Amino acid sequence: MPRITDSELLLVSKASAERLKNFADGASLTARARRTIRQLQIRVANDRVRLARRHLRDAQRAKTAATPSPRTVVSRAYYAIYHAARAVTYVHHEGDDHEGHTVLAQKLPPDFPDCDGWKNRIKEARYDRNRADYDPYPASDADFEESGVRLMREAKEMIVLASKYIKEKSV
């Protein structure tokens, strides 16, 4: 293992108490996990994609239930898209600083496939989810069937793209 440099010692010498605690926490975490922080980030991102898949399965169940629930389909499909996109931004930005629903789409990495298209799709999905979850009108759940089908299709695509993106960035 290489020796510590003078500039690294200077970094430690000028660090605040909080930053020194963060250093110690990181050292402890990587020692116990036997993984680098980057490897742990990739694991967390993949776990978030697994959560996205669970939300997509929930959307499918709501769609094919004895009494289908189109509003629930829209909501769960949106969260599948959201968590897959959140995993991608987490890996790209190396932190979960952009998880807010209103900012997530804008923080998609520029090297993500069809980045601009996905920014718009995520915004539209959020709009549909807000309508489905919060608006009493239209009163008929049937009005959400078309957007539910579209969002499920987009969620499947986003999950595939997110998995591929994370795999490429983990090397």
C-alpha cells in the first residue's frame, strides 16, 4: 500500500471535526464491508433497481387484479421509473443529492441513452402520478388506463437501461 502523501496529511490537518468523523466512518465502513465506497455505491444502485422492479410488479398486479386499479398502476409504474432513474443519477453524481421528485429528471447523466427524451418522460410520469394519487377528478379510474399502460412500458424500458448503465459504470 502506498504511503500517505504530505498533501493528504495536510488535508487531515485542516479537516473539521465533522470531516474527520466522516473519514473515520468511511474507513470503518470499507473495512467491515471489505469493499470500496464505489463498490458499495454500485450495490446500493442495484438494490434501488430491484426496488424499481418490485414497484413494476405491483403495477402489474394492480392492472390484472380481479378489480383493476388504474390509479395504482400509474402510481406504482411511476415509482418504478423514479427509483431506476434515481439509481442512475446516484451512480453518475456519486451521491444521492438529487432524489427530489422535481429535480431528479434534470439530473439524469448526459451519457444516459436518450437523456433528453427520458427527462421529459420522467416529468410526464410524475405529472400522471400526481393526478392519480391526489386529484379526485376525473372520478373514473378508467381515465388512467392509457397512461398506466404507457408508464408500465416506460418503466420496463427504464429498468433495463438503468441496469445496463450501472453495469457499465461499475467497471
